[in-house]
Amino acid sequence: MSEPSDQSPASGASVAGATIQLENLTKRYPGSAEPAVDSVSMEIKAGETVVFVGPSGCGKSTTLKMINRLIEPTSGRIRIGDEDVTDMDPVKLRRKIGYAIQSSGLFPHMTVAENVALVPKMVGWSKSRVKDRVEEMLDLVGLDPREFHGRYPRQLSGGQQQRVGVARALAADPPVLLMDEPFGAVDPITRDHLQDELIRLQHELHKTIVFVTHDFDEAIKLGDRIAVLRERSHIAQFDTPEAILTNPTDDFVSGFVGAGAALKRLNLTRVRDVGIAEFPTVTVDDPLQAIFDRLRDATTNELLLLDQRGRPYKWLRRGDLMRAKGSLARAGTLVHDTVTRDATLRDALEAVLTDSGGRVAVTGRRGEFIGVVDMETLMNSVHEMLEADRLTAIEHRHELEELRRQQTRLEQEGAEAAPAPEGPKRADA
């Protein structure tokens, strides 16, 4: 694994992901009869997001921490890219690997900018390069550098802290990012948005991400592949989310999939993969008469009112302004739910079902309005998914039937080719 070049990532020369190979990785603690992690071997492809999921105490976090040597392996090898890092200086290794944990792990006495700048300063970047990188990373995770640069962690919400934590983990442009249940301490709505943000970032950066979670739905949503781990990190199944949902290897894996596998498939398709429709909008700065005219001429019976930064603010229906006596302050219904382009169909469907209008606004990185997704579009996608599953199941059934026919034919041919058993020999032979 090479050192980052002196070329600043701000200029666009970002480091892509690196392969990770674990070879018989084992961790034994003194006094324990069994190893905490027992001879784990796997290869993680460059630019891939792999999620470790398993019951509490199975060793998934221990396995993750051995990759950057926060926990030293008892035996086995770790290769990142073309380099064996098992015996290298662990401090130097950690500076080349991003690490994000639950509750962000930010230093409370440092500002946001100082937290993000920490590793680039350690590896010797120039002041100007560090300054540019801090602004770039805050912008990348959807935080305005001018607004958040000088704040302290206590002045941030939980979701904002996690965004800063991810920015810090990526600041030195590492090829590998390790994430140990990073979104486990935030509320479900914030967690969904952070998951979407990670998907968007990975779509841009193509890092190699190893992510630990106990939430199988989160694993399905984020992972290119999922490693379902038993006790001592024994691999029960290591495959794509689709393969695990449709063909779990045994009852242990089926227990993680749980009920409603078809509904969980909704976590595999993104809003950007379905039809995002245009929708008539007005802004809070538009004259009232212009808003009246737009409502009158609109093909729908409502408009979306955007705030001064182009973000969804209120749904305005015909008659709202009249009932509110021409005041935007009292008119319309506040927009409670939005989804990003990287949200799953499940996220979008939940948002649509909680809205009486049967649609949800889709937003960009800074919350700016992009379009809407409606119930009809989502249901069409669900029906297409279910039909594809049905056809796949029929195809698998036909394949199994053909395999059984071939096996029966081979058994018959073997029986016919076998020599006839010899009769009893005569005593005088």
C-alpha cells in the first residue's frame, strides 16, 4: 500500500480502493479456551463495500479491528493491495486506513476543522493543502464549511457529528475505510439519511469499505457483499445481498434474513433507478400573484414551495392561499419527509405511505429539490421485482428438475452396466 502522493485530492487525484486479503486470521485471548476469531480467510475486492453481520459477541468487530491492527492478530496474515501489513508499524498502517466508529469519536476539545485535519497534518501535508482538504471534505459530506468550520462537536447534532466523523476518516484519502457500527447511536430517520450519504459517497469515491453492523436490513442496503458470521467469525455465507435473500445456505442464515424476504428486496433498488418525475414549484421569494397564477395554471392541484436555498418547504394546494388570507406563513402543509436519490425503494415507500398526497420529494446532497417519486412508480417497481423473483424461482425449479432427471438417468445407466452377480459356487468345482 503506497503513501498518498503529494498531489492534493482536491485537484481530483483521489486514491481508489485497494484489495484486502485475510489469511487464516486468528485472535486468542489469554485464559480463553476458544479463540475469539478462528482462522478467518476472505478476499475483499478493491472498491467494494463488504458488511460483516452476525450475533453479538461473534467476533465481527474484533475481525474488523485486526485489519488496522487496533487489535493485534495472534496468527495469520493481512494484505492490503500488494503489501503484507501484518508486521508493519501499526501507527503508520492506521494513518493509511480510515476508521469511523459509533458516536463519531470526535475529539471534543477540537473544532470540526481541527478534527478533520488531524490525519493529514500527521502525515505531513502542507497547511494550504490541509485547509483545502478540510473544506472539500465538509462539502463532500453535505456540511457547509463556512457554517461548520469553527464549531465544536457539542454544537452539532448526532447526525452532523457522524458526518464529520466520516469526513475525518476520509481526509487523508485512504484506500480503505473501516466502519464499526457507525450509525448505531442515532435515531432511525437520521440513520437512513446517513446510510444514503455513505452510498452516495461510495458512488463517487470507490473506496474499499468494511462495515460492521448487527442490523441485517442495514447490511442489505449498504453491502455489495455480506459476510454472515457465526461464533468466532466463522463465515456462514459470503455473498451478494440478492443471493443471501433468495438462497440462504442454512437455517442460521435464514434466521438473519428473517420474515419478509421479498420486502427486504426493496432495499436493493435505489430511487435513482426508478422514474423521478418533475413537479411544479414556486419559491418563498416569488410574488403572491405569481404563485396564484402558477396554481391556477398547474396540471396538478398543488405546488411545492421551496425555501430560499431551493429545499422543499411546503405543499401548496388550490385554496390554501385563499383560506390563509394570502399569507404564505399560514398556507400549505409542511414537508415532513424527503428522500435522496440514493435512498432505497423501501425508504421511499415508507415516506409515501405516511403522506396523504401519495408522493415524496427527492433531494440532492444539500437538500435541494430534484423531483418527486409517487406511489404508482413505486408499485410498478415492486411488481416488476416480484415478477422477476417469480421467473427466477421457476427457472431454479426447472434446473433442479433437470438435475434430478440426469441423476436418475446416470443411476439407471450405472445399474445396467454393472456385471451380474455370480451365483454360488459348487462344492466340487
